[in-house]
Amino acid sequence: MSSENTNNKDNLFSLLADKYIPFWPLFLGLFLLGLLAAWTFLFFSTPTYEVSAALIVNDEKKGVDDSKIIESIDVFTSKKIVENEVEVLHSKELINEVVNELNLYSQVYENGLFKDNAVYDTSPIHVRLKDPKDTRYYQNAIKKSFTFDGIKGLVRIDGKSYPVDEWVKNPLGGDHIKFISNPKFETSTDKEKSYYFTFTPPKLVSNGIYTNLYVGSSSKLSTVVRINYEDTSTKRGEDIVTQLIQSYMQKSTSERDTLAANTLAFVDNRMEQVGSELKVVEKELESYKSSEGVVNISKQGNLYLDNVGSYDRRIGDIELQLTVLRKVENYVVSKNKKAGIVPSTLGINDPILAQLLDRLYNAELEYEELRKTTAENNPILVAVRNKINQIRPGILENVNSQKANLRASLGNLNSSSGKYNSALQVLPEQERRLVEITRKKKSITELYDYLAQKREETALSYAPTQGDARVIETAEASLRPVSPKKTFVFAIALFLALALGILIVTGKELFSSRILFRSDLERYSRLPILGELAFLDKKDAELLVDNHKDVFILDQFRHLLSSLGVYQRSTKIKTLMITSSIAGEGKSYVSANLAQTMAFSGKKVVLIDMDLRNASLTTMFDLEDRDGVSDFLSNKATIKTVIHKSDCANLYMMPCGEKTFASSELLSSRKLEELFDTLYGTFDYIVIDTPPVTMVSDAAIISDFSDKTLLVVRHDYTPKHIGKRIDETLNNKNLKDSNIVFNGVKQRGIATENYGYGHGYGYDIVKPQKSNTLLKGITDFFKLAPTLETLKKLTHMIQPTKK
């Protein structure tokens, strides 16, 4: 079974090799053109490199939580979600900031011989616009040439000099412009180079970066975010990724610092108020003690004082909470009118309120960002606005509920404190007054200490920490370009060249309207194909076999006669008629050479040209002025005067005679029967050349006198629609014992020397190679045609030629 599969594979490979290897010059030329095209593409294309970086994000659902010490220091840091941070890093707002920071809207080019090269790290200057959003810079896409004097630090444009690193008047018009010198530029080597700069709208640059930028997490369980970016300049790509990370971290840090600063301002303001109150109380206590001479308080008074102080502290806390709640309420109510910062919720131990305020603050930030780039009626903007409107009532309801509870608690505390105050009235007036002042001082002092603690916590949030993200891989470009890949480009070019060659060869043969394959004949007709005759040049085709130096030509006709059975003693073939479907298929050439080949065997042969309309056979033997068939049939000549001896021994020729268009009438006369009766008794073989069967009825009339008919079909000449009607035509003409000869078979391929049309078109017709040894010729022969038919052909090839 394995051997059968191997044979099938070998046969398929041999079939493909035989089909396309003859056209190797075509494939070689296409391969060279493909390689040239690939090299040209690589030469004019700009290589692209990949820049990669990675950072780790503190995700509240993944990874390890921060230590308690860090949390206590940075109370304003909120943990991130990796998916959200990926979107932030890939946001167009952040990319726009990168474009403006790196001046990517301006590009400097170096004039080259074949193409202009964009320079970034080797550019002598970088160009910055004061207002990159001004559309006047980008309307006409002007290319402004300049020269740079590195020694003097001047940029010359249109004959004017401009200093570097200063805002100067824009030579293109519009707002001011700054030429920033590049410290890496080598003035000594690049003096002769010419440059120009042009501007591109920042939005287009941002869209290009957005398209080539990839941001994503390494895996579902990882908090590592990977950034990949492709750029034609390695330095520019690294700068873009580095700036993107820096802008992201600065944005995150600035939001935290803004919140901490607002909270610190609120605490400082409150401490200033409480400090003033504390100074007033201390001054009052000092004055009272001095004026009244109060030194000690009784134990009962101390007890009452402690209880009242406890209630007063609680009342102070409730009043502080009410103050904070009022500020929160004012913030939520006034938010419809103007923007602001979320007030601190110090002293409020309600996580729901804190979460609602955080959600409101984030939603308002999102709304402000979207409103800059989208219309008011945008569905996304409307959804965020509705979200804000839904959060506010919840906050107000929560605040009102807490205020009601606090007021109720305040009432109870005031009532309890009043009882102790009444009890204190029984004490001496001085002692009671001292207790009141001391109690007030203690309450204010505790409040001041609490605010001081919160102030220190807020101030510590400014301390440098690792933040919400940290870089674990800095931006680094690949050593080799990621596109275009040379191996891939050359492989594609060779593949396309191979496909184009196969398409040309297959298309030429598949869509040809003429018969090219022996298999076509076998499919169109059930008639046997006796043999194939090799293609000869027009000059060689006019020669008879005795004039050819190559024995191979004669051997073809010997093989054809052998297939006809002429050499078999048991076969009784006397008359052989040769015809074709249309003119030009080579029937006269076949007739003449078959007749001459028969004569070589010592038989007496007569060749008759009965194509009375087109006497090509007569012309071949130079008998145009001699009497012929038409003269005999019209009683203008006798049988002796129309038969002429040829230069070849045993071969006689009967020319056409006078040309006539009434050939059917002449052939229908009794003189034709008389002619063949005479020839039957005189010659061993009679070879008749007749007109094409599809044009006139002459062949049908003559077929009554023939023993066998040969229909000549010419390779790459006979139309396929004619080949499909061969059987029908011959049946209608009643031609006897018809056979087909495939004539003019060309060698398949380009730049070939052998006769025959190559493998895949039927049996090969092989010309013996010019070799000093018979063994090499036999080996080459068997390589080309390893069939049983080879033995027959080889036998005729090595037989001595008889002339």
C-alpha cells in the first residue's frame, strides 16, 4: 500500500515537472523580476520597529495589597482596576498630550537622491508651535526648506536668520514659532545636507499613534500592563512610549495632589477659626482666675464638670458633623451652577456618603472631559449627565437623614447637659463660672488637636511613594525591523512569480482554441491515432524525407506505415487516401513523404494529387506545367502522359493538371474508375492527396477507391470545434477505415531543441541527441518516453536507412 502511495506521489511530481519544467526560462525570468521587485520594494520602503514597555498597576482585585504603613501615609490614594487603566493609557486625550509635548505635529525631512527621509534623532532642530491648534499651519501642507548653522545657532529660511531656543515670528505666518536645537546633531558631518520641515494636524498624528499603539494586560490574573508601539524611528518610538507613561503617571499624581491640597486648605481654614476661639477662651480663663482668685474646684464640681464636658464634646462632634454635612449639601446643590472640588468628609463615619461623593466627583470629571470633544446631545454625554442627576438626590437624601439623626442626638445631649448645668448652679458662683470656662476651653482644645492630626495626615499624602503604578520595563526598541520582513517579502515575490508562471502556462494552454494535446483528440474522437509527426520549420517542411539529413524524419513515416500495417504481409492495403478537415494541416506533406517512404522499401508507388483546386503537392514536385488528373478526366490527356517519374526510385507522380472549380463533376465521371483500374494493375501502392473533407465533397467521391483513410490533424492549428466534429464529418462522408495522424507536434516549452511537443501531450517524438555513444542516446530516450511504444521507435531508429 505504501509503495502505491509513493508511486502516485512520484507520478504526480513527474506530471507537474513534465508540465512546467520545459518553460524554465519563463520561470527563471519571472523569478528574477520578482526578486528585483522585492528588492525595489525593500529599498523604497521605510522599515518599522517595535517599541515595548511594561508597568505594574495596583489593582484592588488582583495582586498584593499595600502595607498598612503606606495606606496610613497616603490616605488619598485609591486603588486602580487594570482594565480601566488600559483604556486611560490608550485614550486619545493622553496621546494628544504626548503629541504636543514631543512636537510630533512638526516633522523634519532630509532631502535624498531617491526619496526624502524623515529624521528625528539626527535632525538639527525640532520645531514647536505656540498654538498647535491653529489650523492655518496645516491648510496647504507647505514644505519649508531651511539650513542650519550649528556654530552660530541660526536657522536660515528664505534668506532670513532666526535664533534657536527662542520664540520668533513665524515665517509661514500665524502665531510665534520656536526652533529647538538638537544636542545630538553633528554639525561637522551634516553641513552639506539639505532639510525641510512640514506640519501635520495634531489629530492626524494622534490617530496614527492610536492605530499603531497596543496597550493590554499580560494575562487575566496579572496586573502588568504591556505597551507596544510601531514606528519608523526607534528614538521617536521610545520617546513616545516614555512620554505616554510619564503623562499617565503625572495625570494620576496631579489628581491625588489636587484633592489633598483642597482638603488641606479646608483643614487650615478651620484650624485658624478654632485657634482664634481657643485664644479667646484662654484669655477669658486667665482674666477670671485673676479677678476672682479661683484656685481649686470641689470633687463634686469636678464630677459634674467631667460629665458636662463629656456631653459637650459629643455636642461639639455633632456640630462639626452638621457643619461638614452643610458644606456637602451646599456643594451638591451649587454644583449645577459652577464647578468645584468635593469637600472633605472628616468626622463623618458614613462609607455610603463617601462612596456617593466619589461617584459624583468621578462622573463630573468624566462629563467635563467628554463635553470638550462631544456635542451636548451626544448619547454618551447625556448618559453621564443623567448619571450625575441620579447621584445628587441620593446624596441629599443621605445628608438630610444624617442631619435629622444628628439634630435628634443633639437635642438629647443638650437636655442631659442642662441637668448637669442645673446641678452646677448650686455651687458657688465663682466655681460654676470657672467650670464653664474650663469646659469650653477643653472642648475647643480637643477640636483643635483633632484638626491638627488630620492636617498632618493630609500633609503626609504629598510624601513621595511608588504611586498607583510603577515601570518594570522601560521603553526599548527592537534591534531588527518588524516590517517589512525581508524573508517574507522575497518569499512572497518568488511565490507570486511562480504563480504567475503557472497561470501563464496553464492559461495559454487552457484557453487556447486550437488542439494542443493528443488527449484532446482522444476525447473528441473515437478514431485511432496512428502516430505523431514532429514539427518542422517552414523551410524543412518543404523538403522530402530523402533530402533530410536527419534519419529521425524518415523513421517517423516508417513508424506510421508500420502502424498502418503496410509492412505486414497479411494486410492487403493497396490504396491510401490522405485528407484533412481544413486547409493547411499538412496533408500534402504527409502524402508525399509517405509515398516516398513506401518507395524506399522497393515497392512501386504512385502519388496522386487530386486536390484540383489547390495543387500544393504538384508544386512540391515542380510539375505545374505537366498534364495531370484533371486533364485525363476531361479527355485532354492519356494515362501515359499524366504519370511522371520522380527523382526518387520507384516513386511516380500524377500531378493535378489544369486547376478547376468543377472538380466534383470531373471526379464523378467514369474516367476516374478507368484511372484506378489502370493504376491497380501497374503499381503496388497508390497514395492519394485529396482536398479537405469539410470544404468540398471530393474526398467522399474518391473514398470509394481507397482501402484506408488518414485524416491529418495539425497541432496548434486545427480548431477545437473542428476536432469535436471529426467523427460526425467522416461518418457523413462515408470514408473507409479512417485513422488520425497528429502532425506538426511542437516541442513544449521555451528554448528547447528536441523534436516533439514534450510530456503530457501524448506519446513523445524524440530526436536522437548528438552524442558520441549510443548508450547515452538510449538512456536519454528512455528518460523521456518510458513506454512500450519506445521499443518500437527505438527499433526503427537503429535500423539502417534504405534509399
